[in-house]
Amino acid sequence: MNLDAKAMDALAERIVDEVLARQNAARAQQRDKVCGNCQGQCVRQCSFKLDDFLAAGVARLGAGPGVGAPRPALAALIDHTLLKPDATEAEVDRLCAEAAEHGFASVCVNPVFIERCRRKLEGSAVRTCTVIGFPLGATLPEVKAHEARLAQDLGAEELDMVIPVGLLKSGRQDLVRAHIEAVVATRRAGGVVKVIIETSLLTDDQKRAACRIAKDAAADYVKTSTGFSGGGATAKDIALMREVVGPAMGVKASGGVKDLAAMQAMLAAGATRIGASAGVRIVKESST
């Protein structure tokens, strides 16, 4: 079958729509199996039902006495992020305090703040995440590996590395893999490596290639964006990435996830981690 570029894009969009439809159908089927007599506790016990209501536009939910804090797992999917170049120590301290209060998965900061975050988060379950080769991904693989080792020495438990996007677009998949493998090789016990592919700069075929390379290089996650190249996460891209990497690998949506509705859209499309500077707003919105 010979298809022009327009026809290929249309076909890809139909495939993504079908993947999303099947995911939503599976969620609905699972919801129907677990939903029973919740006695007013649905907002805490049945995340499937809550997700359906929120996606449909519900702004308020009722609950019976003793419901407790709803959606305790929601915050645990968020990397509370502060990567702006003029971030101050006071802002980083506030980031850590908010992460500990709400139970976020991690704080994600530039490497100069790793040690400070480790000290501030001591005794909490919040992990310290940093970025490698950020934001361009254009340093050498040896430099990224050295940066990754130093970051872990300082206390980083999760590493979000940027691929060399220009090399990917040049067709040098071997070199892109070498960059990822260099960082993965430094990963310590319990550590996590996330690979930022910068979706806004790539075609769908290039996104697929980047995800395959990251998976083959034994990374833990693929991630959409740095937030510094224009554009951010979209549900379409998340669904595409999930389709390529399969169910076992993590997919992180980052860039432009500013409210609960946006987060729900990313989760429905297949994201398992959310990078956001608006994490506090999201969890408060989920509890309203």
C-alpha cells in the first residue's frame, strides 16, 4: 500500500483514536467489576468511577461520613517540578515542603539543588529527581554519564535525561542509544532513568523510534518534554508512546499539565507519571 504523507497522518490518528477507545473500554469494564455498595465511599475507594465523572465534567462529588482524604494515590503520580533558571533556594525549600505535605512522587530540580532537596526531604517518602544534559541534550554521552554519577553521589534517586534530538532527526539512532546507555549504566539500586524525547520537535515516526531506542536501552520511562522547546505533553503523544513501549515501561507526561482535567487526560492516554509545577493546584482540585 502506497500512502502519501497526509494519508499516513490520517491513518496514524485513526490508530491512536482506536488505542484510546480500547483503553477507555477496558477501564470501564474493570470499573464495573469492582464497583459495588460503596456506602458513600466511592470518591476514595473507586478511582475508576471518579475518573469517569471528572472526565465527563463533574465539578462536585458527594461522599458519606468518614470518607477521609480522597485520591491519596493521585499525588504519588506527580513529580513536583521547578526547573526555571532563576529558581531560588527559598523556592526550592517551598517545593520540598509542598512535596512532603502532599506526598508527591518526587521533586524535580536542577542539579545545583540536589543536596539541598535531599536534606529537606529526609524522613519523607518523596524522592529527589534531577535532570541530565538539560535542556538541549547536546552534550557528549561521557559528560552525561559523569553528571549522572555526580547527581547520584549528591542524593538524586531519579534522573531525567535529554536525548540528542538533532542526532535522532539525522537518523543516528546508534548514537542516541549510546547516550541513553551511558546514563543507564550509572543507575544504582532503586534508581530510575527517564528519557526525555522532546515530542514537540519530532515527527510521529521519530517519536516511535525514540521510544523503541529508550526501551531497548533499558531505561525506566520515556518522557515527553523538557518544557523549554515549545509545546508540551498531549494525550495523542502519550497514547503513541504507550503503544510503542508496551504496558511495563513508564510513560511520563511533562509540559503544560496545569490542572486536574489535563492530568486525567494524560492518565487515560497511558501516562504513569506526571511532571508538573502545578502539582499542589491539581491535588487541591481533586479534593474539592
